[in-house]
Amino acid sequence: MNDLFDLSGATAVVTGARRGLGRGMAVALATAGADIIGVSAQVSDADEIGAEIRALGRDYEARKVDFADRAAVVALGDELADRAPGILVNNAGTIMRAPAAEHPIEYWDTVIQVNLSSQFILTQALARPMLERGYGKIIFTASLLSFQGGINVPGYAAAKSGVAGLVHALSNEWASRGVNVNAIAPGYMATDNTQALQDDPDRNAAILARIPAGRWGTRDDMGGAAVFLASAASDYVSGAILPVDGGWLGR
């Protein structure tokens, strides 16, 4: 049974791997046996995550790309497709807050490009060798806002709702060809993206009161779901969006 979760010999591309949820998932995948190609806007082979993964006996390579730069993402996809990795974790993202009526169009364009368009471009490139091989695992980071609307984040809510739709669409086309496409929907996680909420006493209290588990999530909470969706244990799971939210959506 343990072999179902063994990723030995696999290579996983993890975007947004340098910190936060991406780092948590990358380390979990490495612990299960995968080598990691970490992709972030600011990343190098000397980052702490590289040392952490190498200490587990796994290989780590860093790739730097600006996900708001479409041409750069296309080039990255072409490069990584030649490596034919078996696992892709689409986690890189950004959030920009402003009330909808005053939300700058520049905010909207950047968030949609980083959180949705770039993820499709990279997925399309890396899926091609997976489809030729007849096996692959693609995992997106969705959000509670794939199900809900949020406040002051119209671009982010639209992008994460788009991620959910993309997961379903790709699953419909690729599940029969051996490529599983799923997503993890993290709840309120203690990361840089939520620091403003954590620092606001009223919002922090309201959020904690709404989470049945009674705490913010951490990057380590993402690891089990990532390993499951990247492994043979999930071979008959496709088009799913798995909440890791401390019970938020069930309340």
C-alpha cells in the first residue's frame, strides 16, 4: 500500500516553489521521493528550499521566470517540456486588493495573466509529453474563492474560478489518456499573501471564528494532498478540487 504514494524516480515541476504553499508542496513531494524543479519569480539554486530538498537526498533545480511575462512563460514551457517531467504543480500566483469599483485594470490584467493564463500556457506545454507517454499528474492551486466571491479581489476570484473550470475542462479531455488533472483549494493559510488579514485584529478574529479547525493553515498542511494527487494513489481521481481548509467550506 505504501508504494501507492512512492514518487521515487519522478520529477516534479513546482511553480511558486520558493516560499509559502509552493515550498510546502515541493518539500512533501521530495520527501516522497521526487526530484524538484522549482520555478519562481525570485529563485536561485542557493535558496533555502534547495538545501532542504537536497538534504532529503533529492535533486533540486531552480528556474526563474516572471509569470506576468507571457513570452517568458512560453519559453519556459518549451524548455521544461523537453525534460518531460511527470508531475506539474501550478501554484505560482499573486493577489491585488482594491474595491471592485476602483479596481485598476492593471491589477486585473496582472492577476489574470499570472494566476490563470500563464498556468494554462505552462500546462499545455508540459502536458504534451505526458499525453504521448500516457501518464502524468497535473495539480493546480485553486482557492476558497473558486467557490466564493471574496471581497476586494475581483481579479483573484475570477482567476481562481477560472482555474476550477480549467481543471474540469482538461480532465474531460485528458483523463482517458492517462493524465490526471486536479486541484487543491487551500483555505486561509498563514502566508505572505494573507499577512494583511492576519495583521488586522477584526478580520483575523472573524476568520478564525469561521474555521472549524480554529487555526490558520500552514504550508505543511498542503503536503499530504499534493503527494496524494501526484501519486498512483490518485490514478482514478480526475477533475477534483480538494479543499484543504480546516472545514471552512463544510460549515
